[in-house]
Amino acid sequence: VPAALATGEQFGIDGTRFLRAVALGYDVGPRVTMTLGGLPYQMETHRSAHSIAEDFGAAAAAGCAAGLTAHQMRWLLDYAAQQASGIAAWERDTEHVEKSLVFAGMPARNGVTAALLIQLGGSGVEDILSGPDNFLLAFAPKADPAKLVEKLGERYEVTRTSIKKWTVGSPIQAPLDALQNMLKKHPFDAGQVQKVLVRVATSEANTVNNREMPDICLQHMIAVMLLDKTASFQAAHDKPRMQDPGVLRVRAKVQLIPDEELERLYPKRVTVVEVTLNDGTQFTERVEAVRGTPDNPMTREEVVAKCRDLIAPRLGQEKSAKLIEKVLNIETVRNVRELRPFLQTA
């Protein structure tokens, strides 16, 4: 999206072409990741599968926005391959900031660079995904190239995209869903809770178990949900609140249980949350499909609500409302530069 927007501003494209560029980026990027092997590929090679997917996706989006020809798009893929980088060490960043470079900033920069160089007359290898010393040989010799074009033009990856409902680590999404569902059915206060058991896949538990960052700490975010009845962006990034005595009292009631049965269902993120109240009443909620995934998509109202929670503190309510309206009617925008005033803080 940033690559399509930046290049779209450069060439003054309309909203419909911007949509096409983004959809193309989503079709190209995930196919590269799936061909390489997805998350197992990252675990085996220590490369960041996210940054590689977005490198190719950003390049495709930027190339579409720049109006490159089919021949030029071949060279574009070559330039994307040459810039593909990123290692999984970002997971060790305790501030969770490096992720923004690896997942977003670097791939967007690479994609725009590739598109502009080709648009200015650059050329390159026309078959970087096959032939001698090609991208797949360099990155994953055992990869199946057929996956790159599997159901191309029939299955659109943008329709299989997840949008997180909660601004927290992925393994915490389902537990927060479960607790919210439970609170809607059986309203209770944090003070009434004796204990909370949260079961997640074993590999997922390792990622979010008593972490020092609030948005990646399952026990803390469950406590926040019990106290606030929601989990806002501000609450998920309020590190000092992790030392609040009231939060710590509730957090002490939360137990995370790595579950091998749920591990066998991974990468589908399934969770079971059990709450016991002081009077002995017990509630159990199982989530099979995380809210915001293709199997359980959010409504437009939910997406807008999350968007507003993220941008209103920075842009203000009025400007945020206008930006949201523009985006929801993006196909009527004559020039994507029209969005710029609504994206600026001053």
C-alpha cells in the first residue's frame, strides 16, 4: 500500500488504478512466500519470509502504478529479487520497532526503487524466476515454481487477507476474541474472577508468554481486556501500565497453557479460554477462526472502528472521518494526491 501510494502520487493515478496496484501486489507477494515455503521456510533458513513477500508485492504494486509494460514488469521482478532481504532476528527486538523496517519500510523502499529505475529506462534479466542463478535457486532450491502461478487470475490473494481486530501479537488475537465473546454472553467484572486459563498452540505460547512488551504479552493483555472490556491501541502500547498494581493483581490470575492438540491445528490459530469466578461459576469459550481472518471477517463497521482508534489520536476526529470516507470511496478519487491532505498531521 505505501509503495502504491508513493508511486501513485508520482504519476498522478486515480483511485481505481490504485486499487488495481494494491490487488496486484497482494497477488504477487504471497505467492512468492507460499512458493518458498511460508513460516517453515523462515524457521529453517532464518530469513524473514514477511520482508521477502512484501519486497515483491511492493515492487508489483509500484510497477502497476508506474504504468510499466509487461516486458518491463519482467525486469521489475529481477530488481525485486536482487533487493530481497531481511532476517528473522527482528523477533529479538524487545521494543518491536525493527519489525516496521523489515515488514514495511524496507520492502516499500525497495519496491518503489525498482519501479522508478525501470520506468527511467533500466533493464535486467527477463527470467529471474527460472534459468541459471535464478531467485528460487538462490533462496529455496527445493521450491515448487508451479505455486507462483497456481490459480492465477482465478484465486485473488487480497480476498484471503486477514485484518487484525486487535493491535497485539497474532497469538493473542484468538484469546482476546474468546474473552470478548464470553463477556458479551456472561457479563462479569475483573474483581469477580478467580482464575483464567488460556490454551494456545505450543509454538504460539512461546512467543507471547510473559513478554516485556505489553502488546506481545498474553497475560497482560488478558488482564487489560478484563479491566477495560476491550483492548485499544493505546492500552496495548502502554508499557508503564504493566507495573500498575491493579493490572498486576488481575494478571496474576491468568495462566497460559501450551497445548499440543492445538499445535497440531497450527497455522490455524485456535484457542480455548476458561474463566472461573469467585463463586465457582465457570465459563469456557473456544475460538476456531480468529476475528478478521477470511473465515471470520470483520464487518465494515469493525474495520472503521479499528481505523479510527489508530489514526484519530494523530490526525484528529474530523480529518480521520474525511480520510475514512475517501478510502471507502476510493474508486471515485481522480488523483490519489487528493488523499495527501488527510494523511498529514499539519
